[in-house]
Amino acid sequence: MKMKKLVAVMVMVALMLMAVGCTEKVAEPQKKVVIAEQFGLAYAPLQIMKENGYLDKALPGYEIEWVKLGNTAAIREAILADALDVGFLGIPPFLIGYDNGMEWGIFTGLSSAPLGLVSNNPAIQTLEDIGRTDRIALPQPGSIQHILLSMAAEKTFGQADYFDKQLVTMKHPDGMNALLAGGDISLHYTSPPFLFEELKEEELSLVVDGNQCFGGDFTFIVGMTTKDFKEDQVAYDALVKAVEEAVQFMNENPDETVELLSNYYDYDKDVLKNYVYEQNIRYTTDVSGVETFVEFMINNDLLKESIEVDDVLW
Amino acid sequence: MVTLKWNRLIFIGLLLAGWQLLFISGRYSPALVPSLQSIGGTFTDECLNGQLPKAVVYSIVAIFKGLLWSVAVSGILVLIGSATEWLDDLVEFVVSIAHPLPGIAILPLVILWFGIGEKAVLFVVIHSMLWPMVVTIKAEVKRLKNRYQRVSKAFNLSRFKTVVHIYLVGTVPGIITGAKIAWSRGWRAFISAEMVFGIVGQKSGLGWYLFEQRVYMNAAGLFSGLIAIILCGVFIEQVIFNRLDAWVQLRWR
Amino acid sequence: MTPIISVKKLTKKYNEEVVLRDVNFEVMKGEILVVLGDSGAGKTTLMSILAGLDKAFEGVVSYSDDLFENSKVPLPIVFQDFDQLLPWYSVEKNILLPYDRKEFTDRDREILSFVGLDTHLHKQPHELSGGMKQRTAIARSLLSDGKVIFMDEPFGSLDTARRQQLQQLIIEINKKYVKTIVFITHDLEEAQLLAHRTLVVGTDGTVKEV
């Protein structure tokens, strides 16, 4: 009797493990590239790339699939589940993933943009004015906004986690609404276009901006792919080139760019043009700032092991 | 009974072995399937450094607060409903609307009213616990009424005596049953609310713990958190509530 | 014999159905009055009306004045099923519940002894046999200073031996404590054993003395 039960249990466990293992990618008849797209002016080249079909033209035998994912954690999880090939995110979240054994690398920069900490309390002009009960909204711990804030905290108070107990996780639009509503949130660390929208309001003011926190310039969004994807030389090269083309198009054809982007961003075309071209966002495939981020994160136990820039920059 | 226990142990053993095999096979990245050692190690570390115990205690206290509120408000609602049939109907109506709403679904609305923080989460927890409790207690009170009303009338029991000795004392098993159900609902609502909304406070619970592990890609930490949740749940539901239930059944039969 | 309860032209309808039709009788002090009838004939309805549980009827039910003097529970009832005791309280608490005293008086103890409950006071209902449960209900009714006790088929769920014991107890209670007992049953033998007078409730709603 005991034997029978034992066998039954073993069979059940074996079946469960088989079910888990059976997420093996079935050999697909057609090759595929899965790209995560995101909303935000810093990602504008992606929208241009999609609209002008650079990748589709370069890879005729491939199916190009664009997916929408909620946040950077979701991107990492999709990569781990072999469901995503290409994604765009800030350098710190990328580093955290790499630090935890994810096999991916940076293949391009996308944009460098102003980021900033906005306050709805006129009494708060500098970091020192922020009290213990003032809550700071930002996308999530480990995001570039959080890291920049921590860098500034280290410079000002000598303590990187100074504000860590005052953070509230909110997506950019929610953070903006909360800041405007003037309720529990006093500060919002955000990026374009929300940053621009917020700074237009009289009662909101900038406390500190990204470059001040970082101590210089840095690339805001980088593009990454999995190691596996890189093995496909044809697709990889096409991807690199497609991004370059998109960036070039944006820099050389402002009016058409605004036209295309107005399909995605619900602003007046003049406002949109101003945001994209006149507010200091730079669209470039260069990548800068990785070393400084690595050093900071290592010193503050956000990364377990140091990372060589050459290992991650392809 | 003994064979049953052996079955469970064997099952767990095989599960753990299977897990470790999965890890060794390298089929999945360690960020998805960490080794048993790293999970065990992280779990021990997190218990010793106080992170997990803090989160556990905070979570349990939060649900407990919610439970007290739920019992109190249920009592009031049942009292209101017992006054007239019209009021009873109203209470039933409110319950039927509110009961199907998951706590997380109303959280955005709650944040608008209560802002961010403990109050909002407590409200969501109470909401998820209150309605099943009202339903259980109402049913219990109805049952008691049907059974003991004639005794109350025949012996001219004062309203006070009837309410205290028949309804209050008599509903205790119903309250315990209701509390058991409410507890699991509140537990899940609390953890989910913290995870989905990442609400932060000075102290926070297991949901936030899981959220942090996720954003920092700490898979071993994530599993440690899950283990803590399971252990808590099992302990409270099986050990505490079942014992309470058994004790009550003995004296209230 | 003086009447303590008087019933004149009592009619009871459930919706349109006539359950009791133009009933007239009196309950005499000190007697055991048995109300006999088949199941569903309306005996319980009649008792409910007499005991004050049911106030929706036509006709007049009058009680002698001294019935309600000094008595907190003038019209106690012993029901048939065991649900009449609160399961979460002991025998002692169940018996004392309707009354204002917190402890048994000497007279109470005498009654308890008479009914046979002395060693069972701290037990809970689920620890008692059916016979003991009914004794508890009887004791609860006896403790009132009332003149009458109503009993609705109280021994219906008991086995023969116990039924006989309790029937004897009723006869003795009637004698010793001079309580008028209105006793409902469908059992002819029981009626013959206990009754000073018997009323028969017919399925047509009429009540006749036999």
C-alpha cells in the first residue's frame, strides 16, 4: 500500500516537472524578433523605427513582433522566460539584471535626456529642505531615477539610502497626477514628457536635475539584447543599423518626425516639436556613464560584483 | 494518520529534489530557478537579520487590525439589519454589491480618498474581510433566531438576556468561522495590494518584501518571501484557527 | 376547582385554512389537562395560543389574575425537541437563565433533587441523555413561581423506559407542587395515564372533551 502511494506521488511530481520543462521553444517555421516598446519621448526613435519599418525591410524573412511591457522588471522577466529579444531601459536596471546572471548586453544608446526631481511645495528648494514625512514618487526602487536620487543623497548627506524610506512606487502618469493633486506626494522624480508638463505648472519647481545628481552627462536609455540574439549575426547587425537609421532620421527630419510621433503622443504638434527638439533631449547611439553607475552601485551594495564596461558594451 | 504524514514528507522531498535537479540542469537561469542552497541560505539570513520577521509581524498585525474592525463593523451591520425588514434588505443589498469586488480593484479609488499609506491598505484589507464576515454572522444569527426564539418568548427573556446569552454568546462559533475565512481573504488582499501598488511606509509587510526582491532581481529572496508566506499561512490557518475551531465546537455544540 | 384559563369562541386560521374552530373550554387549577390529537391536528397551535406565544386569533382567552402575580415566567413551556436548551451553557446556567437569581436557593435545590438532576448541574447538554435534557427543561419550568406548565409532547423522542419514568415524574410534580399542567400528546396510553381531563383536537378544528 505504501509503495503504491509512493509511486503515485513520484508520477505526479514527474508530470509536474515535465510540464514545467515543456516550455521549450518549439522550432519555429519563421524566425522572429520580439522587441519591447515603451512610451516616453526618450524612446521616440523606437516609434520612428516602427513607423518607417527599418527592421522589417532589413530582415524580410523575419517576423518582427512589438510587445508592450509595463516596467523594467517585466522586461527582465520576459527576457528570462525567453519571451523577449530586445528591450530598452535605463543603465542601472540593466546592470542589476547583468549582476544577477542575465545574459544580455548593451548594443546601442537611444537617448540622453533631462531628468529631474520636481516638488509641489515651494518651501522645498533643495535636497536639504526635504523632510522625513515628504514622500517621493518614482517608478520603482532600482530604477535610474532612484539611483540618481541616491547619488545626490550621497553627495549631500553622505548617505545614499537617505531617502529610501520615503519612496513611493508610482508609474510616471500616476506620479504626475499625485503631484498635481497635492496630496501625500511632495516630490516626483521623473523624465520627459512628464517632467516638461510638470515644470510648466507654476506651483511646481525643480529641486535637482539628473546631471547634477550624476555629476555630468549620461545616457538615459540604452538598448539591450540577449546573448542568444547576438548569435544571429544577420538579425543583430540589422537591429543596430535600424536604430542608427531611426536616430539619423529624427535628427535630419524634424517635421516628418513630429508628424509620425503625433500618432503616439497626444500633444499639439508645436508642443511636441518643442519637447522633442528644444528641451535638451539628445538622440544618439553613443553610450556614456556606465562606469560611474557601476562604481556607485558597487559602493552601495546595489551590485554584488564589479562589472567591466567592455563586457557589457557590445 | 501516520501514513498521511509520510506522504506529505515524501512529496515535499521529491519536490525539493526535482527543484534542485532543475537548477543543476541549467535549463533555466538562476535568476528564475535559484539553487536550494541559495534559497535556504537567503531565507536563513533574512530571518536572522530581521527583515523577514519584521515583514511577517507587520503583516500579521495589519490583518489582525483589519479583523477587529471587521468584527466590529459586522456586528453593527447585523444589528442594523435586525431592526426592521427594510433595513435588513438594505444591508443585504449593500453586501451583495460589495462582496464581489476584489480589494485590489478598488485600491485606486481608495488611494484617491485616503491617500497613500497604511490607511488605504487597511481599508482595502477591511473591505476584503468585512463582507464574508457579515454574511457568515448574519446566517448564524438567523439560525439562532429560528432555533431559540421560542425559548426566549416562552420564558419571557428580557431583550438584554436574549441578545447577550443567545445571540452574542451563541454566535461565537460563527464569528470564529467567519474570522477564519476573513483572515485568508485579508491576508491575500494585503499581500497583493502591497505587491501591486508597491506602497511604502516606514514599516511594511510581506507584499512589499516580495516587490523589493523582484525589482532587485533577488530570486532567492523572492522564494524566501514565498516560503515565509506559506509558513505563516499554514501556521495561522491550521494551527491557530483549527485549534480555536475545535475548542469552540466542543463547548458550543 | 377554579378555572385559571378560560377559552371562549376561539378560532384560528392560517391564511384561509381553519385550524381551530369555535373552541370553548376551561383549564382548572391543579389538574393535568391532556390535549390529544393526531399530528397536524392543531394541538401545538392551541398550546401556543394558551401559552401566549401566538396572539393572532379570534375569540377570548382569559387568565385568572393570580396567574401573573409574582411570576416572571407565568407560562413556561417544555418543548419536545432537545433544541430548547442552549448548548453552550451548563445545566445550571440553562435552568437559571430566565430568572434573576445567580445561584440556586434551597427551595431550588430541593426541586432539582426531586427532578433528579443534582449530579448533573455542571454538565453541558451534549453530555446528557435525552431523558436528562428533558428533566433539565422541566426543572427550568418548575423553578418559576407560576401556577401552570405547558408541555408539548415532551417525551416523544424518548425510549419507553425513560418515558415511563418521566410520566411518573409529571404525576408527582402535579401532586407535590400543585402545578396545573397542560400536556400535549398524540399517544392515547400516555393520555389515559396522565390526564385528569382530556381534550381531543380533531382535524376539523373542533375541540371536544372526552
